[in-house]
Amino acid sequence: MKEYILTSLILIAGSCKSPSHITESTKSTGPGSETILSSSIQKAGVITVGGLTFNYIEQGTGQPVVLIHGSVSDYREWSNQMAVLSQYYRVIAYSRRYHWPNLPPGSDADASLEKQVEDLIGIITALGPGPVHIIGHSYGGAVALHLTLRRPDLVQTLVLAEPAVAGVLSNTAENDSALKEGQTIRAKMKEVFASGNAELIVRTYADHVAPGSFEKSGPEERKMLLENVLAFQLDNTSQRPPFTCGEAQKIGIPVLVISGNLSPLGLQRIAEMTAQCIKGSQLVKIAKATHWMVREQPKLFNDAVLEFLNKNKK
């Protein structure tokens, strides 16, 4: 495992048939924003997998890169990545089941990790062709890792931004603080979920993973967070099989693990152990970033991702 800490820009070497059940619309990328660098068209579509509909956005051409968002979020999480990455790749970001703008959960909702892996298999297969590069954040990283174990033929590389796989932590003194931290936040979230207060739920989670971020967030970001509270609760309470270090050792593709140096120590430790367990992986820590690094430090995040992807093109 190689480890780096990013505090400034990375220099990037090099230049850097639709299935019937997919519907698409298109919109031009808006000019005038410094974060919008791509002149390509962004397409919005809906795909049906296993009886559920999934909204997605797509931009660019070339090798496919699939973005999987984390908790209390949806495909809007990647607003600072789409245009940048699509200069070099075909970038697809979808909203996981029950996340906005997909249908909300009903009384029979099943948000188990197994179902979410099946969703991703269907989405990759329908949008094709594989294998794809996958970037997964938090819970999205857990989905990406379990997919790679189940269908390695679909995955070319993995980028994991603090994946939610606490199972890589063995029960040792070295991991004691991280394990206790996880138990504490799970107990606290159980209490606030019972309150049914959406803003309290978001604030409590944000105070743990990204202190101060909710207070500094703009209206659009707050809207996204609050619109995904029901799906967030299902993510937390649905069945999630553990992903252990032994399972991580079975992964044989290039992997980049990214962590924020202001994230909770438990999340940093999980990222470190994930990278340690996956042979040949690379660990990057982004300075002045919490668990919500994709929004807080988008340039450093994007540069690290592009350097990794460009090195591992086939």
C-alpha cells in the first residue's frame, strides 16, 4: 500500500446501442462557471432494473466511469465531478434505490446491500459496455466492493472514498477507538431516527462525519440532504453483510482509497485498513477535508482520481 497526503495540486501526466428500457433527455452544460470545464452535453435518463426505476445523469465519451453516492445524498453529490471527469471519460452518476429523484420507499421497501449490488449489476449491464471504472463514496463504496467480489468481470478499477466497510477492522487494541466511535454514532443515529425530525437527523449525522458542514451548506445542498432522509434511514437499518479484510484480499484490480484528514478517526481508520488489506492499493489523504470531501475539496479529489484513472486505462 502506498500512502500520500494531498495539500496542493497534482500534476496529471498525459492528456488527459441503448436498451429499450432506458429513457433519456439532454441539456447543455451551462457556461460561465469555473467548475464547468467540459463542453459535452449532459444527459438525464431513467433505467428500470428489477422492477424499480433509477434516475441517472451521463456526460462525456470514452471509457465508462460509474459514480455511486454515499448516505443522505443522490447523484447531485457529484456536481463538482461530472464536468471535470467527462473531459476524459464517459461519466455516469445514478441515484441509489429510494434516493431522490427515484420513488421514495414504500411499506415493502428493501434497501439491503445485496439488493443494491443487484441494482448496480443491472445498471452497468444495461448501460454497457463493461468493465467500468467505479468511484464509490461511503455506502456507495460498500456497494462497489461487494459488486467487485460478486462480478469482478464488470469492474476495471475502484476508487473508494472512505467506504462504509467497518468489517475490515479487527477486534484489536489498535482499532478499539475506531470501533467504539462507530458504536456511539450508531446508537445516537438510532435515537434521532426515532424522532422523525429530518433536520435533526441530518444535523446529527453531519456533526459526526463533517462538523460544521451543515451550517455552511447552501440551500441546494440542504435540500438534497433533507430529501434523502428516508433513504438514509433505510441504508442504516437494512441488512448489510460485513466486508472483512479477508474479502478485501480477494480483490485483484487497481484500487485507490481516499480519506479526508479531518474525517472522524474511525472513518480514517477504516479507509487505512481497506487500503492495507487490498494488495497493491494506494491510499491518498486529502488535507482540510472531512467525509464530505467530494464537495469540500473537489479539485484535490478530482486530481487524485484522474491521476489514478489515467494510469490504469486499458
